[in-house]
Amino acid sequence: MPATESVQDGSRNPTTNSVAPPGQALNGKQEHYLKRELISEQVNWEISELNSPTALRRFGAPFRSEFGEVSPYDSELPILRYIFVHHVREFPFLDKAKEKEFWQDKLQVFLESFASKNISSSEDRLEETKRRKLAIKCRKLVELMMVSGVPTASGFEERIRFAEMEIVDRDAINTGMLNTMPEGNYVNGWDVNVAGVRITLIKRNIRRHKHAEFLLRVKRKGGLEYYVGRRYGDFARLQRQLRTELPGKVLPPLPKKNKSDTSATGLMSRTADGADESDISSISSMSTIAPPPQGNGFAESMKTLTVRDHRRNKSTASGRASPCPSFEAPASPIPSPKFDNTILWRENQRVSLRAYLRYLLHNPQIAQTKALQQFLTHDPLTPTDEDVDDILKRKAVDRKRVEEQKQFYEIARKRAAELDVYMEQFRQDIVERNGLTMLFQEIKDKETIQDLSLQYQKFAEWLRIEVAATIYHLFLAEDNSPELFAQLKRIHSLIPYTIMKNVIRIANPAAVMAGVLDIFLAQPFGSRSLMQRIFSLTLNDGIRSYQRSIDALATKIEDDVFVQKLKQFIDAEEHIKVAIRQEAESEDVDILVTILRSDLFAPALSSEQIGRLFNAYVAFNNAVEHVDEEFKKGAQLFSYLKQLMKLQTRQRDKAMMLNLIEEPVTLQLLRDLFTIFYEPLVRVYKSANVYNSITDFAVFIDDMIQVVEKCREQDASADPNQTVQAFIDLCQRHEHNFYKFVHEVHTHDNGLFTQLMGWIESILEFLRKGPAGGALDMNALFEGAIISGSLDKKKAIDEINQLISWQEARKKWHHDKTRQKMAAEGSADMDGSMPGMTSFRASDFGINEMDLEDMSYDDGSDEEAEAEEEDELDPIEAERRRRAKKQDHLKRTAGEPKKPTVSEVHHLKENFLVMLREVLAA
């Protein structure tokens, strides 16, 4: 493979053979990639050192050390120290914190205590994945900041030039739409839609009562679709059964009972006028269906169909065709149908229950429960003619809603796109020196939006469209929008806005909050505070819940020695855990086997126990590799042990958190953080008469509720322009109040906004121009090491060239893989970008786009989501998925150029660190 060859022999690649400028030992590329390698190594080491309880003592000011104050020229963590001193400590609010009282006596003590407790150890894969992902993100962010921000002294620094790749996941919108289409989308093997509603009469004593029965259309992959009928009480029973079958599992709330009906115009009656034959055949197997209608009557009816209750499926701004069957009828000589004003019974409830079922099915553990499977399969039925008629009407309603939302977002997108010219001018203003400060200064000086400069007015117009689309999406478009809208109305009706306004107007909020904080944090006679008691109650509940599960598993394991040895490992010192992990890795066995047979934890296993353990381990591996119930039974013991270790780990983490909460320094830190952040804001709000904005907010919510209800009750969506304009007008009616709020706060902020903008611009200034201490002289570093005899020039140059060749081959490999992926998905020509925002580039903020592209490789961003999904599965299925994913990863990365092993350039580390400290010490 050519890419691999270029990595092995850098001399073959012309990009690494360019001649160095006169008087320089390295050319531009060699300078850059040597700097990058050395910075990357240092960043990796510093990030990993943060896990050490003694890291802050070696940090330097403002943290204390037993060796006295650590000079910037002696700090072992110069990169993190620079970021902390210049960009964390200088953050508005924190810049007023006192060195000894806050940084040393409280924050340092708290962080060292946290680090010493080893919370979230790697035995719990989900927690380890979260920590690993966070560490990777931090490392890449810091590395990107330093590589882009710290220049080299020669001025010849150069990166590999590669064709720019605007890689955007433009298919995301279509994927979201497919996930919520009424039909044709499988979720964990199930395609489920609440397709219709029938009204049944049940006699109770004397009177007959009407009840709604929801007709579920169910289809499994490879099977035929069928229908089941379920009342609301069946859904409530399902919720209870799931809680019993999955104790402790967080389930979505069941939508509240909603007896409201929805009217729709433009729907036709199937029984009177006929319907599409394909639709009917998919609903009922009856052979007495009327023949299909003549002409294009149904297609014409779709054009005039309007619905008085509007929701949409997610991401409907897609050009992809619906997977639902077509509603266009074939031509035949039957007259055009009549149009009815139809009442759709319990339509809001139908859509909210559909969202609820699909939410359940998205979780693989819930989808496999007996309760849900029985709910979806028990007692199938054959729809009557009336049911078929109702199902067709609701299918038409679903189709029309999707069309309306497509049109809504297309109109909103076009209106936003018209502002692109002004957004480019806005971008130029922002990225120039002090651009943010100038923007907020204008907001401070101008009392209304109309007084702003033209490009800022256009930005406000673009923002108005985006906010309008967001409100529409939340409260009108989703399947769960009726539920969310009802919650908003309930909460809005409960909030005492007038009382809140007068309390803020008359009282001193800072004093009130300080008093409330005293109530929660006070420790009378040294006893625990109310806050500690609340946290303790919550954490103890979790600890007891884990203990109940642990006891249940211990009963199934039937061996107290196994349980005790695992508990000893969980509570062991970190160096013992590290030794056990290394032993398990070197012998290529599961860590459970290593723990239980180890002599470090008493008592030792008997020969019978060792035999039982190894038999279970062999059966577990066989069960993972072969889907066979016989193997699965023998593997139960090992599955229980894996679950037990995970529960014991999480129980210990909660116990450690409880210890941390009960330490006095934690409460003191909370009080100080409140004082630092809350009190200045309260003073600003008080002087800016912010209490008036409470009334403005209440009026805005009232108006929004009226607009949403009007769109639900009237045929506004017959013309999507009207719907778009209704929400834009809503935002326009209230934008002056929001602007007045920002203007008043900024006018009375005592310099707070100016400080905040100055802080952001200080980061941008570093990225654009580098640190005040100057640049890294990589040529002097390289030449000095050669003269001193600590570096072999030929070997070092060869290693640097190999690194450059590897980076180039890596870029090409990722580029090719991305093109293959986009071609396979058919998304190369689709444009899903947001209007107005494409004009911002990384280089505007001082970040080199080539560096940013490099940092995006190997992110592992899916690992946490995959780990959360695996956490819901039984251990055998989780292990099976882990191994399959490992194989898939090997396939996907086959042919990816491997980083060459370098050692000679690392001889520069010590002198590079001295130079880096000098540059960053200023």
C-alpha cells in the first residue's frame, strides 16, 4: 500500500524533501510537525497527571505546595498552568476569588480529596468510557489550542496542504424523519404505529359508557403486519408491568389521558367513495372491499386536506420519499368523492401514545421484555370496515402533517437564506479585533433594535426566524408536542409572576438567597447541615437500592467467598487494582477470573470453587460465541458475577460521593461559589429593574399559548406561509422586550459584559497571535541538541519525515473513507447546513483548519452511547456486542496508516520543556 510505504520511508515522499530555508536546519513542515509531536506528548502527560492527588501542588500559583510557591519556570504542568492562569482564573467573577481562602483552602482541598477517592473506576465500563471520552476531548482541545496558538520563531511554519473537505452529516435530517414516520421504520426489530381509534360502548349497570380503543398496527422484520386493540388502561398496565420486570429502570412517563377530539376537513369516507386498493389490502384481509375509485379524486383531496391539530415527525425537512404506501388512486370510471368535515376521536392521545411506544422500543432492554412483547402480540384482531375507514383517514392526516412541516421548514429556510449577504458582513464585524466588544457596546448605546446598524438588524431578523422555528418544533410539530404544550400551560398557570416581580422589586434578593443558603448550610453544634442531610438521604437511598440488588445476586451465586473477594477488590488500593488489571491483560483472561483466583484477597478458593468458576467462564465464552440456550444456562454464574462487580463498583462510588459531601470543605466551597457568581448578578438585576421583565416574560408565554392554540384550532396550516408568519410575528411582537432586558442589564452591569467579552477576545487573541512570551525556536532547539551530541541528526530528520508522511497518508485515508461513506449513503449532494452560519470559518478565530481537521480523527464519540446501550443488556449479550464491535472496528480501520514509532526526537523533550516554559511564563 503506497500510504504505508510513505510512512516507512519518508525520503520517498517529495513533501518531506523540500529544502530548508537558508540558515535553518528544518523546513516549514518539519518545524510544524516536530512542534506538534512534542506538544502532543506534553499535553498527554499533563492531562493524565490530573488524576494524581498531588497534581495541583506541582501546578504553581495560586495553588500551594510543600516546596513553597512554584515558579512558572519550574512548573511541571506549564501548558495547563498557562490556560488556568490566563483563561480560567481571569474569567469574570473568578478573578475576584482570593488565593488562599478560595483556591488553596477550599478548591484545592476539595479536588485533592476527590482525586484520592478514585471514583468511577474502570471496572464499570460505562463510567470508564465517559472518563476516557472526556480525557480525549480535553487532550484534543488543549493540543489544538497550543498547536494553533503557539507559533514557531522562523515564520516558515507550514502544514500539509490537502483538498479542503466540507464533510457534513447532511443525512441526519432524513434519518430523524425516517425514525418518526408513521410506517416503514423498524425500531429494534419492531415497526409499530397507533393507526386508528375505535369507540366502543360498554354497559355498566344501566348506562352504556363510551371508551376509546387504540388500534396498533404491528409488524416485525420478516413477518406479516397485524392489528391489536388496546385501551388507555392497557398502556397504564404495561407501565406497571415494566416497572416490575425492570426494577430501578428509568421509564418514560405515560402520557396523561386526553379525551379531546380533532376535526379535519378534506377527508373522504372510504365506505362512500372507495379508497386506494393497496391501502385497504394492507389493513384488512377481507375480500368484500369496494373497488377503487375513479380519477384522481383522493390525490386532489390531499391538496385541500387541512388539520386543526398540527404536529410533525422529527426532521421533516427532508426530500426523501415517505415509506408509506401511495395515496394516489388509479384511474377508473367512478365519480369523484365527497369531502367531509370529520371528527377524529382521541387524535392527540393517539399520537402521544405512538411517541410513548416508540420511546420504549428504542431501548433494547425494554424492547426485549415479556411485558412489551405480550402487549404488542396478544389477541390480534381483524379491523372492521369502520376501522379501515378510520385508519385511512388518520394515515391521510399523518401524510398531510409531514407535507405541511416540510413546507414550513422550507419557507423558513428560504427566508433565512435571504439574509446570507448581511450575515457575511456580521461575520466580518465579529471576527475583527474587539468585534464582540463593539457588538455589545452598540447594544449598550442603542435603545431599540431599529437604532442598530443594518447588519445587526439583519442578524436580529435571522434570529427571529430561528426562534420561531424552535417554538413551532417544540409545541406544534412533534408527536409529543401536545403533552409538552399541556405541561407548559400547567406550569405557566402555577407560577406567581406578580408575587415574584414584587419580591425582586422590594426585597434584597442577595440577602434572601444568603439567608436561604444559611438555612441549608448551617451546622448547628457541629452536626450535619440540612444540605448534607438531603444529599445523604438521596445517596443512601441509592446505596440501599444497590445493596438489595447485590443481596439478590449473592443469593443466586450461592457462594459467599466469591462475593467477599469481589468486594475486597472493589475496596482495594489503586495500585493493587492496577496490578490485577495488568495480570488479566497479560494472561488474556477476564478480570473476574484474575480477581477470584488471586491470593491478594482472602480466603483462597478451594479446588471445587476453582472448577466451578472455570466451568462458568468457559460456558460464558461459549454462550457469547453461540446463541444457544443450553450454553446460556451454564453461563449464568459468570453473568451474575459480572453484574455483581458492576453493582458493587457503583455502590462504592456512591459511598465515596457521600463521604465527599459530608466533608466540611464541600459546604464551604458551595457557599463561596454562590458568593462569587450569584451576588454580582443579583446586584446587576436589581439596578437594571429586571423585575419588569418578569411581566414581559409572562405576557410572551400568554401570547405564545394563544398562537399555538389558534394554529391547532384553525386551518392555518392550509397555507404554510401563514403558519410561518404567525410564529415570526409572535417573536417580532416581543423581541423589543427581550432587547430592552439585554440593554438594561448591559447598561447597569458595572462592566460585567465588557469583562466577559474581553475574556473571550483574550482567548481569540492568543489563538491569532500567540502568547506574549514569544515563539518557539524549533531550529535553535534542534541545532543545539545536535551540537551537544544528545541528538542524532540523521535519525531525527528521518523520524520527522516519517511523521509527516504518516500525517499525509492518514489524511488521504480518512478522506477516501469519508467519500466512500457519503457515496454509500447518497448524501454527497445534499445540503443540510443552516443558512447564515456557513460564513464562519475556524480560521476566523485563529484556529488553523488543517489542525482542526486532524484533531477530528479517532474521536471515539460513539463509544459512550454504545456503552450506555450495552449497560442495558444482560452480560452475555453485552459481551457479544463488545466483541462484534471490536471486529467491526478492525474491519473499518483496516489499511489505516499506523503512526511510526519515534524515539530520537523525544530526546528533545527536556530542552523543549524549558523553552515552552519560557514562552508561556509571561
